[in-house]
Amino acid sequence: MHYMLCKNKVADYAKWRQVFDSHAKAHRESGLHLLHLLREMDDPNTIVFMFKVDDMDKVQAFINAPEAAEGAKQGGVIGQTEVTFLTD
């Protein structure tokens, strides 16, 4: 099984969460299934989330699409999202 672990720093968690949640259907269509969404205790605007991945090719296309960068911008992501792919 494959997973995608992401870490973001955002300007405003509530705003970011609204944008993130609005992409739930696109996540599922890309073969992503949210397993965990956590916030750092010392900095609640730093977010770590993990998806189970059904299809690596679909996920790569999804995260590299211009719409992904636009979504990050709309959500107030600061800097680049850290993305790590994992397997068990």
C-alpha cells in the first residue's frame, strides 16, 4: 500500500481548511483517501496530513496540475508543500 504525507505552513488554518475540504471530491477522483489531518501543537498553522494512494500516476498528475498550485495559493499556503511518498 502507498501513502502520501504532506506538510504545509499556512497563513490561516480556517481558510486553508475550507479550501482543502472543497477539494475532497477531486482527491477521491485522483485516488487519494485522507487518513489523518493534524496540526502542530506549538504552531496550529503548520499542518501535516496523510492520504492512502490508490494510483501513483493519478496522484502525480493531480499534485503537478496547475490547479493544485492555485488551490495552495487560495488556501494561503506559505512556501512549498513538503510531499513524501511512503509504502508499507
